[in-house]
Amino acid sequence: MAIGATVLPLRADHHIISLHPLIVDFDLSTQQGRYTAVDDFYIRNHFEIPQLHQPPILTIEGEITKPLRLGMEDLGRLPKKQAGAVLECAGDPAKVTSLVSDGFWEGWRLADVLALAGPKKEAAYVHLFGRDGYARSVSVERAMNDGMLTAKLNGHPLVRNHGAPWRALFPGWYGADSVKWLERIVLAPAPLPPDGDTYLEVWQGPAGSLERKPLPRVLVNSVITSPVEGAVLHTGKIPISGLAWSGSGGIRGVQTSSDGGKQWRQAGIESADSDYDWVQWQAELEITQRGPVELVSSATDAAGNSQPPSRDSRRVDYYGNNTWSRVRCVVV
């Protein structure tokens, strides 16, 4: 399916939300196996996909002792880093068609890349600039602890839709910081200025005031992938399944309900290879009453965080959607 001259064809079944910029969600009900196929992996761009310059160069400058221009050969001398990790858009609606996918990433630790340039003590933030014009700041501490520079997804070199030749990745954090088509890194004493309320939590305070906070790690979440919304079910034992993930450690448990969350049943969880991968879960619910039903799931992570039943009414932004997953069906 060709969707524009500047966009590579998408060969899988996708839901295109926007062409300019390209935003494509993923139908979680079609997930097979642990990792999302590259052709299915969600896409969230901010500007037009840039052309790839050859040979690709990554520059590092700012509060460092040695400004650098690195190519693939230079990066290839560094120790390799591999990580399974969910990537989720901060504005993901967290429904069966979502802006979230799980991938097996390969590249290098951002700490090893930055160490080549010799960061100075004044360097408190890392500014990441993509070739498309998008930029983000993260703390040096986060870059050193969590950051990766990735060049492969699921064992294959990154394609243009996903940031070729390399992109930043911060496992456990929302995708807004994982800048694609990374071409320049600047170490600085202060972060880039905010772009309005973009990628900020905004809370309604006293007397109409607004309080703004940085986004946290990816919140614990689950999505029911089967049955789907509006399904017609029969009385008896109903299988229910889905996915769950968190940026604060692995998933400890998933509870399911067939009565809107009044009574719960524990789901079985398949083990994950990484705390940052999602888990697949299944349960069986006994339904004897005919008519409309609301199936619900709620996940809890290893840190003890659980999904809330509803969103805090004081929140006025649309990021971090992680309320109970609800699917309405009819039993006949």
C-alpha cells in the first residue's frame, strides 16, 4: 500500500491516522509471538521522513572534551547492546488499535557512544536532534543508565519508517524521547525549552491554575485483545486474552472481570525475556447471564503499580492513558 512519495510502502494491514506527518497504529489483536513484526510496528512521526544521506554521520558536540563525527564503522567498534523493549507513544489511547509495539533492539549503549567525546562535568542534559527537525532533551543520568543508539530492529537494519540508519531508544520511557534519524547530539547544562505543553503532564490546580510535570516512565498498562468490542458471545466459559506492559519492571499479575470490575479472576501470564517486554496473558471467565457484559482487565507491575479504574479528573492533557481495559460484548 503506497501512501505517499516520501514514505516507504507499508506491506501489512495498518490503520493510518495521519499522512503528514505519518502516524500509523497497530492492531494488537493480530500480534503473533513475542515481538511485533517490523511491517506491523507502529509509526509516530512529527515531520516528514527525511532523505538518507550517505555515508550517515552522527556528530557529538557541546560540553565535551572532544567533538566527534561518527560513522557506522566507528560505532561498529563499540560493544554491542541488545534489549527487548516495548515502545509506546505517550499519547497512545491504549486500546486494541494502539500506538505501541514490542521489539528486539540492537545497537550500542548511549553511555559508550558519549564516552568517546568525554562529557564535561557541566553536561547535565543530552539534546537529541533528528534529521527531520524533531528534537528532545533527556538528563545525562538517564542517557547513561537507560539510553541506547539502535541500528537494528528484530535482527534487521532499521528501515526509513523507523529511523534508519539509527535512532535513540530509552527502554521503559515513552517513545517521544527515542528520536529517530538521529544526526546530532549536544551535551548542555540545561534542557531544551519546552514546546508549549507538548509531552508534559498538565494538572488543574487550585483557582484554575495549571501545574506542569515531565512525563514519567511508561505507566503499567494492559489491553484486552480478544474478544473484541461488540463481539457476540455464548454463555459458559469465555476465553479472554491480551497484553500487559510497564516501564517500571515486569508485570506481576493481571486480573480480569466479566462484570465491569466487581469480581476478579487472576489471569495466567506467559514469561517475558525482559522486564521491558510486554507479556501475553489469558484467562477463562464463566458467564451465565445473557445480555450486555463489560469485560475488564487490570495489570500490576513488579513495583506495585496498578491501573486505575478511571483517569484523574484533574488531568487536562491526553498523555499516559492507562485506565482499566474495557470491552463491551453481548452474551446470547
